[in-house]
Amino acid sequence: MNITVEPSAIREYMFNDRLLDSLLDAYSREMEAVGYAIVREEYLQGKAALCPALRDEQRAALEKAESLCRENMKYAMEFAFFQGCCGFFHQLFSKDRLERPFQGLVVEEILTLPGMARHKDYYKKRQETNLLFQTLSSQLPRRSQEELTSVESFWDEQLYGVLRHAFYIGYRKAMDSVKYSVGTQPSKNYGDMLAMLEYELDYFPNQDIPRQS
């Protein structure tokens, strides 16, 4: 076994476009279920109105910005999954439990500074994306700027949704690895731990939450 290749192959098998698309779909269905699909609707309407008004180089800049957003989502998905695993074990073994594990392990680590800057390639792409949107906005009339804002806001919402779902899946995977391991006894605290996390993430009882297989 080539131990330098195998972990990479496993990660590529797990954290691929198929999983990302399933998380995005789950997030979209969730937003529709709670009556908050307006961001996606505004994105579709905004982009449909915006693209015909763009010059070829402006359209290329928009496509590049959206492509970078998706690339960063794949990185964020993997990061949040493993942070979810860490979050479970921290809650299980640490005397000082995190009251809001998703906030501390994901939001503060990859969505805000200074934590975001530690993810160098991700941060570089975020900066490049922001510059593309800012430059494009400066070239557009007011109405088109509003439509561009709808596009940018959509990608920010999607990123947050992917982080949230991936973190939950990682937390559940780590929990299941302990609950169903040979020789271990289920802890009476598991239900409470999961309920606290679901409360932080605003998951609802019986909600259709994706499972990573």
C-alpha cells in the first residue's frame, strides 16, 4: 500500500461533486420547507436579467467568480466534515464542552478572520472572488448591481448551507463510530449531545438531513 496515495484517493472518493451536489440539494429543499427559498429565486431572476446585459469579458468574469465559489465549497465541505468529527469527540471527552461547536469550529475558523486566513488557498480564492465581484459591480448600472448582489448573496448562502450540513454529517459519523463499535456501550448523553447540536444548527425534528455514505 502506498500510504501517501491511499488517503488522498479516499478523500477524493468521499468529498466529490456528487456529495457537494447532494448537500446543495438538501439545503435547497430545507429552505423550501421552511419558506425561505427567496435567495435562490432572486439568484435565478437576477442572473437571467444580468447575463444578457454583460459584455463577453464581464460574463467571463462572472463565470470565473462562480467557479471559484464552487471550488471553495468543496474545500469547505471537507473541512466542515472533519470539524464535525472533532466536535463530537471534543464534546464527548472534554470537561469544557463547547456551547456552540459549529460556531467555534467552523464559523470562526473558515468564515471569519483571522481563522479564514489560515486556509491559504481557500482564502486566496475568496479574495479573488471578492475582487471579481467588486470590479464587475463598479462597471454596471445600479439595477445590474442589485442583480449582481443577488448572485453573490446566493453563493454565500450556499456556502453556509454546505458547511452546516457537512459539519452535522461529520458529527454523526463520529458519534456512530463510537456507538456501534464492538465492546462499547451507548452513552446516555448521546441524545442530549445531538439535540444540542441540532438546536444550534436549527434542524427540526424529522427533518430530511443528508447522510454521507
